[in-house]
Amino acid sequence: MARINDNFLKLKAGYLFPEIGRRVGAFTQANPDKAASLIKCGIGDVTEALPEAVREAMHKAVDELGNRDTFRGYGPEQGYDFLREAIADNCYVNLNISADDIFISDGSKCDSGNILDIFGQDNKIAITDPVYPVYVDTNVMIGNTGDADENGRYEGLVYLPCTAENNFVPAIPDEKVDIIYLCYPNNPSGASATREQLAAWVNYAKANDAIILYDAAYEAFIQDPDVPRSIYEIEGAHDCALEFRSFSKNGGFTGVRCGYITIPDSVTGASASGERISIKQLWSRRTSTKFNGASYPVQRGAEAIFSEAGKKQVAELVAHYMGNAKLLREACSEIGLNVFGGENAPYVWVACPEGLTSWDMFDKMLEEANVVITPGSGFGAAGEGYFRISAFNSRENVIEVCTRLKNHL
């Protein structure tokens, strides 16, 4: 008899975003007359076209593959040097990160789940709450947790509450943990962490021989020059942190798929015998075994983001989405809701009106305003009582959403 991985049976009924899709599908099927006017601000998918510089680079790369003299087959699993070097030269200036520290992938969501392959199952894992669901669910799948309680919290994980009182940046835990997930600018709350707050986490990690898994997928949306864009701006982080980044949101690559993980040589973990092992070495071995690399045209498109034309076009995309976030923040504030985020991230995090749960708010917005939002409880127990609005949309749609918010709340 073929045995399944029973850990999958611990997962709650459905991953958040497919559940949103299911509910929206049921609504549109029951209300076909409203389907055309439905505006989706739930899943954080981009809406604007790929930058011209990216499209041109990808077209050129496809033409290369169509010529026997310039055709390329398998590429390096870790990524082509041209892209790794472009990232090091543009994203990590003066941060002591080399091209060899960077591994190209098909997206940071995949990396943040796959990284667990190289860690043992006896680690104590700290998760912020609310949190991007992938961090939790992949730990459940691999067997790092027990069952979930009535609030959806899994036995075996250390939950770090992120609340309005702590500006959605959690306090340092009282207990020792081994692996810490941090995401700033944050998804879902849109909060950003200060240099001092990140330094406290790095100091904790070094004191406790822990590793920080730092998700910086939204760093391009930071507007405040004092907010760190990389964990490696913090002294000591090279010894204890891995950083995930993505082209999905700033470059419009949600459907193209490309991201990367950065791992300095000095980050190590311990084997069962206590020997110190390079995390970078293990990830390289895992990548070579399980991954054949992002495609050549995609990597050429990603490289074009760092051209002069590409930088300008990406900056315009970021400005567009952050302009949307500003409008959404202002609309929610005008109707008396408590609003967070939307200043250094493309997500606006809003407290529900009194008496409404997160899913109540989801249903109200869907049925009355014909707008899809994301219920905060889908990101964890501490997200209950909030909802997230994505700024990834056209300006026309965002203006209409602002009007509907004012009319229905």
C-alpha cells in the first residue's frame, strides 16, 4: 500500500487564496449580472504590463534560441552569471554580497518553502502572526508541527503576535528558537521594520545560534530612505540571515516567474554531530539535485530590469501601485476605519468595523460593494478583525473601489 504524507492532513481546509477564489466563483455563479463589475483587490497579483525593456530582452532571448548558433540548452542550476552579477551590482551595493551568494529561482514563494529541505525537523520555528500562509503550511507539510488548535495555531510553532500596539513588528521572544521567519515590508500588514528593530533580531539570532529567513519580496516599494531594504544592511546579518527577493511585484513577473535567494558564506548550521555546515553549500546541492534553473528568456528579462530603461520603467510601476495604496489609505481613513500599511508596501491593512469578523467583512464587500478583499484571519489568528486591500490594480479600478468603500461602509 502506498502511504501518503500524513502531515498534509493537518492542514486546514484550504490554502487562503484558493478559498477566496472558491467563494468568489460561487458568488459570480449565483450573481452572473455582477461578474463584469467585480473588482479584485484580494490576491496580490499585478495588473500592469511587463516593462518594455523586459519584453524586448525576452524577445531577443527567444530569437537566440531559434538560431542553432546561439541556442542554449540546460543553464546553470544556480542561475546565469549575467543575472547574478546584475543583482549583486545593483541590489547589494557596498553590502559585501557577491554574485556567488545569489541563487536564481522561479520565485521567492517557492524558495521560502523549499528552504526547509536543508533544515532538520527538530528545530524550533518562530512565525510572526499574522503571516504569509506559505511559511506555516510548508512547515506543517514537512512535519515540523503538531495539529492546529481551534484558532488555527499549530502545536510546535512559536507564534510572535504582530499587533497595532507593536506596529506589527513582534517583540523578541523570551525563549530560544532556531529559525525565525521575518517579512519586511510586511505581507499582509504593510508594516516596515526600522534599522533598530532588525538589529535587535540579528543580535538575538547571533546570541542564540539561530537563522533568520528574511523575506524582502517588497523591498522595491520602500519609500522612506531610513527603512532598510536588505537585512544585510544590519551588522552581523551576514552570519545569521538568508534573504528572499522576487521580481514578481516590482517587475510584473507574477506570471513570468523569477526570484532569488541570497546566502552568504558565513551562515552555517549544525549537523547531528555538531559539525558546522555551510547553508550555502547545502542549498547549492539541493538546487543542483531538484532544479534545472529558471529559463534563459526569463533570466534575460530579469537582467533587463537593471538596465537604465528597465530601472525607469520599474520605478514607474512602483509609483503607480504606491499611488493606488495612498488612495486606498485615504479612502479608508475618511470613513473612520483604522488603517495601517500602504506607505512602504503595496498593501493596506484595515481594522474591520466594530462587530464584523474578517470573513464577515469579506462577504460584505463581495456582496454589497462587489469588491474582493482578503480576510485578515486567513493570515493567522492575530489577523482576525482586519482585512487587507491590495494596491495592485489599475488606477481606474482603485478610484472605483474607494467610491464603493465610502458608499457601503
